Amino acid sequence: MLRLAMFSALLFCASRFMHAEDVVEILDLNTGKPVNPPTRPAPDSSTEKKPTPKGSTEVDEPGFKASVRFAGQPKPKYDQGSTDAQTITVPKNKSWSVPIEEGSNGPIPSLHSAESADAAAAEKSAATIEIISPTLASAIAREKAGAKPVEMISIYRAISKSESDNAAPHYRLGLALLRGGQIKEGLVELETTIAMEPRNPKYLCDYSVASLRAGWIEKSFAAIQAAIEVSPNTARYQSALGDVHLTAQHLPEAIEAYTRAVKLEPENSIYFYNLGLVYMRSNEFKRAAECFTEAIQLKPKPAYHCSRGLAFENMKIHKNAFLDYDAALKLDKNCAYAHYLFAGIFSDGEDPTYTNKFEAIEHAQKAVKLTDGKNAQYLMGLARAYRVARDYDRATKTAKLAVELEPARSDLRREFAEIEQSKMQGLAK
């Protein structure tokens, strides 16, 4: 970190001005609901700087990405023990690789002739046309007007029964079930949709997104590959393929998929954001910051500024990180994520350059309050702030609450133990 006393003092004064407002929350860019926050490094009680493990970051990214729709983050199951029928046609290339593209690896054999190309275009067009009856159109309009998922489930189910040969109402029913939290039922309904129209890339893509959320990575990959075989030049499908590769920790393949999405639709800020996230995961922080900058220039969002701030933190450019977190708060004064990140800088246990117990506690408390005390990571951030203030009683109690919320997280348990140890050492003095 920079260690200029004058700069530190200026930042302290600026921070008092920047945060005169109330605070913020964010993150899933499609649903508007918060997703799991990043895991900041726990304060190290030793003086030796521990190396960053390969494949990880010093300051991690949020648990989920912009292009994924549904809340929750189950661990991958890789379809083990699944009794659901596999109705997705697995592509010819079954490996975890990037699909063959015309122009990069030569022409696709089935499209050598103009006649076969015309036939493929006709098949693609037929596959994407939906039959929307007046009844279904009325239901869709009702959903867009703000009807709740529980209401739409019963409506779409009734239409599906009356139009049993039409895939469109089954598709809408599947999405309504997913939005209503009935993940397994929604996936089954989408599988029914795909069985009826196995070449509709939109259905395949949405099934891929949903099954990835359920942890069915193999099914997700098969579905998105099938969608790309039908429509290889659709940016959304390439981005969804990047989601699968990123979840499977295939970072080079994820970068290639997201790069294709950016090239296909360079005015879409989300695709630049996705590419930035995978560069963050690859520890390529400079390139990540460049991607986030492109996203911000296209459409400023709190998440974009927070992520670029994290990239700057990892590059030790803390002045820019401060500016980005402040920009996030100006865009959304209730962004708990930005407050959590601010609290992290003010309660850095390894470098006291910006340590300020008052700012740390203030921002951490706001993050916790905005999430109703139900975010374990934000609670641990508050415990960290209390620890910096040497308020070990409150630090211990708050850290315990964080562990109770997510007892399976070893990083939270480890930091709780360190805080308890700090408390005992404080009492011994």
C-alpha cells in the first residue's frame, strides 16, 4: 500500500465527506437481488505475508455472475445420483472444449454446400419460432405487469394442460417455477419443453443457465453446446458457455467464450463484466480492470465499480479503489456490498495505512443492517472492524453469528478462532 502520510490524511477527510449519505446493496444484475459477497482475506496475526495460492485471489469476487438469473449457489453435483431423464442431446464433441467455429477451425462439414447452409438456416428459423396463443400472450403480459411467480405458476400450468402440444407454455411454466424457488420442478418442465422442441436454442440456453444453478454441470454444458450448434453467433449463448466453463474452473475456455460474446455484441456491458470476472479469477487484475472500465463506460452500475475497485485493491492502487467504491455508493446509496468493501480497507489487519476503526465500524454496520444481519460475510466484516477497534467482546459475538449462519465455511471458522485468540491475548495483557 502507499504509505504517504499526507495522502492518508487526505483520504481520511475525503472518506468522511464521501459517506455522509446512507448506504447500499447489490448484486445479481438480472434479478436485482444480492448474491454471496466476496471473501476478503482474513487478518493475519503473523507478520509474515502469506503468498497467494495459485488459482485464487487476494480479494475474491462475488459468488455469482451477471449473466446468471437465479439466486442460490449450490455446490456442483456433476449429475451424480440424479434420477432425472437426460433429454438433452449431447453434442458430438463431448469434451470440455470450445465449439468449432466457422473461420477459425475451417468450415463445419455439414455446412459445406450452399444447399445444406440454406437448410440449416431454415431449420434454425423454425426452431426459434414460438406459437403464442392469445391466452398465453395475455398471461405473459400479466407477468410483465408484475404478477408474482406463485400466481403465474397456476396460470401457466392451466395453459400447458389446455395446449399440451405447444412447448411455449411449458417453457413459461418452467421459468415461473424457477423464479418461485421450485428449482427441480422448473428444470423438469424445461426438460419437457426441450423434448418437444430439441432444436430451440433459447430453450436450451435457459435450461443450461438453470441447471448450472442447480449444480448439474454436465447437463448445463450439454444444453449450451447444443444451443451453440444451432446458433453459434448469438452472444448470449457464448456468454452462457463461459458461465459453465467458469463454474468448472476452466478459465482459458471461459475467457475465449466471453471474448466471443464481447466481439459479437460489443455494446453489451454485461459481457465485458463477465470477461472481467474471469480475468479476476485468473489473477490478471490489470486486464480485469480494463474490462470493467469498458463495462462502466457502456453502462455504469454499482457492481462494475465494486469489481473494478477490487481489481485496483489487488494491484495495490488503493486510491482508485476508494474512488470506485464511492462511485458505487453514488449510484446506489443502499449498496451494502460497497460498504463492506470500504470497511475492509479501513480494517486491514496486515497494513495499517488506512486503518480507521470509526470508519470501519460505521461501514460494516451499514452493510450488516442493509442485509438484516443474514449475510455471514458482512457479519465477519463487522467482527473484523470490532477487532481492529480492540472491542473483542463484540468481535467474538459477531464472528460467532457469522459462523452460525454458514457453519460449513472453513474460512469463517478459522477467522472466528483467530478473533477468539486475539480476545484471550488482550485479556492476558
